[in-house]
Amino acid sequence: MAEPVRVRRLTDQEGQKLQQIVRRGSSSSVRHRRATMLLASAGGNRVPVIAKLVQADEDTVRDVIHRFNEIRLACLDPQ
């Protein structure tokens, strides 16, 4: 079985920025949902749980986590 997909360890600045987006909301619902996914993963939740939390497809959650691990907070912005 493959390793579970998880975000890498967040820096303090990244954690603060993600919490700020989730707590204060954002003009973009996409940024808010992606920040929620990343914080949930950092908190130890697995992909199926996160997908149910944000009502997204499991593949979408995996994609966001992989993108964060590659390009950091830039993954929050819609393409």
C-alpha cells in the first residue's frame, strides 16, 4: 500500500498565514478551501476525512497537498 499523502511540516509563517485565511475568511472560496485542506492534513487527518470535511473529491485533496509540497503557499491561488 502507498504512503498516505500528507503535507510537509509547515513553517511558523505558513501556519499563521493558513490560519489567517481560514479564520478571517477570504475573498476567494478556493483559497479558503485549500487552506482548510492543508491545515487539516497538517493536523494529522487523512485524505478521505479531509475530502468529507471540505466536500471535495479525494483526488482534489491529494493534488492540493502535492502542489503545496512543491510550490508552497502559491498553490492556494486559483490557476
